[in-house]
Amino acid sequence: TVYCGRSGPENDKMKAFDDPKMVVEVLSPSTRTRDIEVKLPEYRAMESIEAILYVDPDDESMHLETRDSNRNWTVSSCGAAGELTVDALNLALTGAEVFARS
């Protein structure tokens, strides 16, 4: 998850925050159905979340849901050669970076 505005030593030991700006889920065969059918509606219901990114390592694809200014969700996808942007966080994610192997 991505948080904004929580810097400072008083937060260094916290294990979880209740107001993430972005959630990233890496899909796996054993959790794929739960991640999409159960967690996605829960993430969408959280007011603080601006973006939800699903990364699928099996087919090297990324699926991004972003909340617009009217609080509606927009969906975009790309493969390993593409790029997705999260305007609310001034963030660009390239498939090359996400799926890089060392």
C-alpha cells in the first residue's frame, strides 16, 4: 500500500494505516478469485484509496483502477511493454520496471 502525509518517527513502528492512497495486489493462482471478487469491492469502498493496481505475473499484465474527480472508477490495463499512470500520486509504472528480472 501507498500512504501520503504520514512521515515522522511517531509512525515508524506502525504496522498498518487505515487511509492508504493506493493498494497493489500481486495475483497468484491460489488467491486470484478472492483478490478480485472479495477484496476489490472492499478497496473501492475505502474513501482514501485513489488507485488499485493488480499485477499478474503469469501473463505479465497490470490492471489499474483509478478514482476520478467525480469519485468514479476508471480501468486501464497494459502488458510488460506498457505504462500506467496514477495522476493523483504523480506516479508512472512501467511494465518493464514491474516485471524486471535480475
